[in-house]
Amino acid sequence: MSFNGDEGTVVTLREASVWTANYRKTIPVGGTIAHFIGKNKLNMILQQKDCVGVRVYYGIDEKGNKNLVFVGADANQNDLVNGVIVEYVSACPTSCSSPNSLNS
């Protein structure tokens, strides 16, 4: 199967709220609940030749903190490893949204 750029499913706020609440129940108080990537970095990935989307890898940095690694992917499902790779995105906590049904 190949990627066509339309992968993923739009879900309701209710569905997403249940899933994020389920996750928060599995982590210690103060644990990482979200990450933020700026649109400029995301656009750098998406604007690469042959990029049809973004793959997100889970990672743990040298200090033991959870992080995400973003890399473009082509239609053949291959990572564009010779292109732009973004990591060290902002974690919540401390870079969090105001309380809402996805984070509280």
C-alpha cells in the first residue's frame, strides 16, 4: 500500500477527549501529555520534494524526557531521512494550552 496524502481520520472533540483522558490516567502527575511543533518547521518538512505527509516517532532524549521526532514521508511510505527532521518540540507541561477537554 502507498501513501496518498489523505491518511488519517478526523475525529470529534468527544472522541479525542476520551482518548487523551485515557492516556493521562496512565502517566504520573506532571508527566508529558502533549507536544507542540511550530508551523514553520512543519511546513519545512511538508514542502520537501516527494513529501506527502509526516511520520511522527516517539523518542526519549538524553535526560529521559519524552519527545517526538517528525520526518517527511513519500508515497512509498519511506521516511525522507536525508531531508528535514524536527525534534525537541515543546512539551506540555510546560508549554500547555489553557485547560480544555483535551488536557484536563
